[in-house]
Amino acid sequence: MEITRVLVVTAHPDDVDFGAAGTIAQFVDKGVEVTYLLVTSGDAGGNEREVDGEGMAELRRTEQAEAAKAVGVTDVRFLSGYRDGRVEPTIELRRDIARVIRQVRPELVITSTPERNYQFIGPSHPDHRAVGGATLDAVYPDARNPYAYAELADLEAWTVGEVWLLGGTSPNHFVDITDTIDRKITALTAHASQVGHREGFEEFVRERWSGIALKAGLGEGRYAEAFQVVPTA
């Protein structure tokens, strides 16, 4: 499948950078157009913060824009009306994601797995699972069905070829990000409100994603990101 446009749909600022920033950097380097769609602004995040929810949301939107620049992404969009920690896979959320799918018209969508990960709890935040489920439903059947939402009738239906899921227990596709691991780390450290307090954060990132590379059979000294590929054409 030729990929010219990618849409990444996540719940919070920093989700894409933990899951796929190295892969995104490689797509951008190849001339692929990448769009980020964030469902919330992360207003419930932060560590020992001194700002209220709206202040945190504004800060995290700025951090995400900086993180996106680190991997070459300039199209960063946020939905409105969805609160951090309270996202549900509603018809309204499906519609809002389907709208952006029809606008961007990507061959590939990257999003969170809707399944709970019992091996590593981090990816199983309820917002992640809600956004992953709503995105899969927006891909199939919503975005491709011209009659799904009357309010989207002005946008031509679009069929996404594949969805790559983040954070699942059954990855079947690994991307070697050794050449872009430094840009992934730069993107992640842009989220200072979330990771700035963590000592040895860069070492943690290198250790975790080198472990994924070992599981993928890439050998020592390599780094990789993992996905579960779902054919959706």
C-alpha cells in the first residue's frame, strides 16, 4: 500500500510521541503528509502543577506543537468539548473523527488499541481505549459511508486502507527507529509538564524501545516501535 497521508488520532498530548514519534519522523522524511488529531488537550495532566485545568491544557497544546516540530509535523488539530479523563466512545466522537478522516483522506490511521493491556497498564488509560474504539468505528463504517452523518454530507466519503494500533499485546509490525530515536526523545522531552520531573528519562526511553527491538529480532543497539496492523480497506 502506497502511503502519502497519515492521520494519527490520540487522546492526549504526548500519546503519539510515546507510541510512534520515531515512525512518524521516518514518514515525514519520505515526504508523507502527517496530521495529528488530539481528542483532549490533557487538562487533567501534570505533576505538582501550579496552574488550573485550562492553564494546563494551554501549556500542553504548546508542548505538543513543539514535539510535533521535532519530527517535522506541522498539522496538529485538537477537538473541542472532550475532557481529559472523561472520554467515551460516543456517536459524537465517532462523527468528529470521521469528519477529520474525510478532510485529511489518509491511507493510514494510527491510534490506540481499544483493548486493555494486562501486561503493561500504561496504554490502558480509559481515554486511550475510548479513542481507539471510536477511531476504529470512524474508519469503519463511518468515514466510508456517505449516509452515516447528514452533517458531514459536504465531505466526500473516504476508505482508510489500514489502521495501526498502539499499546496492544499482539503487535505484528515493528519499525526500526534507530535513526530517529534522538528525534523521538526530543519530542518526548518537549512534554516537560509530564516528564520533566522524571530522573533518567532519556535512559528509560532508550531502554524501553531497545527492548522492543530485541523482541522484534533486530538485535542489540537498535530501537523499534511496535504496532498491530488492522487491514480496513
